[in-house]
Amino acid sequence: MSKYQVGIIGFGWVAEAHLEALKKVDQFKPYAILSGRQLNSMEFKEKYGVDVKIYNDIDKFLTDKNIDVVDICTPSFLHHEQTIAASNAGKHIILEKPIALSFKDSVKMLKTVRKNRTLTSICFEIRFISSAKAIKSIIDQGLIGEIYNGEVDYYHGIGPWYVNQKWESEKKNGGSSLLRAGCHALDMLLYLMDEKVEEVFTYGNTNPNPVYKNYDYDLNTVTLLKFKNGAIGKVSSNTDCMQPYVFNMNIVGSEGSVKNDLFHSKKIKGLNGWAKLDVDLIDSGDVLNHPYVEQFTHFAECLDKGIETTNNFESAFETHKVIFAADKSAELGRPVKLNEF
Ligand SMILES: NC(=O)c1ccc[n+]([C@@H]2O[C@H](COP(=O)([O-])OP(=O)(O)OC[C@H]3O[C@@H](n4cnc5c(N)ncnc54)[C@H](O)[C@@H]3O)[C@@H](O)[C@H]2O)c1
């Protein structure tokens, strides 16, 4: 039975995937859309099979008492002000990545959601794919021992053929390679390593192919990370490649390793080579294939219990702090310590 009525802000590419996922989670009911465009509720019903109230004014939308959860799917540069407004209006929040484009804005958001006790679900949905769950569980059970090396890499050519490129080609709107998309890989590395970062060092450049000539920031970065416990890591955030989508997870411990759907451990007797895990991999940049149903199901369970999600704002804030340090490192051409923030 539906318990939580959802109002979506910004109905573009990713919002369609959210809507389809929300329809599959019993506790959620898509109820309203706040759009920058003039949407027609009848046409919307014909196309998506749901009755929604269409708003064009954020104040009217946020004062609608029937909206329990606000789902923010707007361009990245709008996330901070809309999150603060929705939290202050007493709504719980689903928020697309990145949470914000500056550290300063993310701090303001953190203070607001803490003050209002807003329950949040940040769209690092890749955490909910079965391969990520299996790797996390293998690590947590100590099957690969003490983790001392981790690499998670994101390769996805996001060029002018994507609709959001109208706004994302400028740094003031897209932010950086990590903020536009590679944040999924960085978040996954931090989630799996489960350790604080001490320092990062990042290099960046852009594919010389002329299709990327209008972008005013580096679309490809490589970040090296030093963790507080001495472990090291690497994240490639390649958002301008000319190849099929690749999301690599490779975690190395004192007793074994996991590499996407492959696993090896000296703790398992009789295992000679890689053991294959029967899990789903993230192998597509198409948001309709992403595990939003699992993410939203977890959120609904947490709303029922009145508790924080594992992918809450606090945890996304920690990931973004590392991103802002990495982007600062690329800009300054030197390693940056997290305690500089
Ligand atoms: N988690 C993921 O894998 C993933 C994938 C794609 C996009 N995203 C994120 O989702 C967000 C949206 O990306 P997209 O690709 O859907 O972009 P998009 O351009 O397709 O959609 C954005 C929509 O917001 C609307 N909009 C703009 N300003 C508005 C306003 N003030 N009020 C209401 N609506 C407004 C636009 O009309 C558009 O329909 C971005 O932050 C992006 O980083 C995340």
C-alpha cells in the first residue's frame, strides 16, 4: 500500500528512470511534478500511466502537504538550493548526484538536513547492484583479509549525444569530471574500503576528439588516494572515452582479492583460481538499467522505521569532500590533504 507521495523536481532523462522505479515500489506513489516546462497531466498519464499534479512554481509545490518526499532530478547546479528549500519545507528527500558543485554549498546543505532531521536517499544507486553488495559482504566477512589496495574506475563517454549536455558542458554547471559522473566510482571505492581518506593527488585532461571541444573543463581525471590506515587507491573518472561503458571494481586484501564478479581467497580451501560470482554488474550508462528500485525500496524501509539510509546525505557529503579535494589537487597541481577543508 502506498504510504509516501512523491513530488519530482525536474522531469528530464534521469527523472524518467526514477518514475519507472517509484512505480515499482509499493510504498511510494508518484504524486506531483515540478517542471521548468509546461507539462500536460493528461499526456503524462497516457505516456507513463500515472496521474500527477503538475506544478511550475516551487513555493506552491513545497507547500503542498500531500507531498511527503521530494525527489530532486534537476541540473546539478540547482541541487543545493532545492535541497535546502525542500528540507526547510519538512519534506524527506531523494537527491541525484552530485549533491552540490562546491564544498561551501554542501556544508550549508548538511547543516540544514541535520537541523530538520530530514531523511535522505542520495543517488549513488550503484551501491545497490548485486555485485557491489557481494563484494561488500565478502570484505565485511574478512574473506580477503586486510584491505590495502583498491581501484574503482568509471569509463563512460558522455558527449553531446546526451540531452543534459546542453547545460553540463560549462564548468559552472557540470563542475568537474568527478562531479558529473565519476563520483559513482569514488563513492564505491570509499564505500568498499570503509576508511577515511588522508590525502589525494589528481591529474586531468580531455580527449582531443573535436566532439569535446566545447567543454571548458577536464573530462578525464585520475585520482590517487592515501587512506588513514595506510591503504592506497585509484579512481579513473573518464567521461569522454570512445568505448562501451566500463565500471571496474578491484579490491585487494592480505588474504585475497575481488575483481568485479571474480573472487579469490586463501581462506577458502581448494580454490585454485578465480571463483565466479553469480551477480549483476554495472555494465550500462543507461539509467533505466540502474538499481533505483533497490535504492528506493531501502529508502521506504528506512522511512517506515524513521531511520537513516546507508546512502544518506552524511555519507554522500564524505564522498563529495574527497571529490572537492581531488578537484582542488588537479587545479593546484599538488597533493591535497583532507584536513585542508
Ligand atoms: N545517478 C546517475 O547515474 C545519474 C544519471 C544521469 C543524471 N544524473 C543526475 O541527474 C540530474 C539531472 O540530469 P539529467 O540527465 O536528467 O538532465 P536533463 O537535462 O535531462 O533533465 C533536467 C530536467 O530539469 C528541468 N529543470 C531545469 N531547471 C528546472 C527548475 N528550476 N525547476 C524544475 N525543473 C527544472 C529541465 O527542464 C529538465 O527536464 C543531474 O544532476 C545529473 O548529474 C544522475
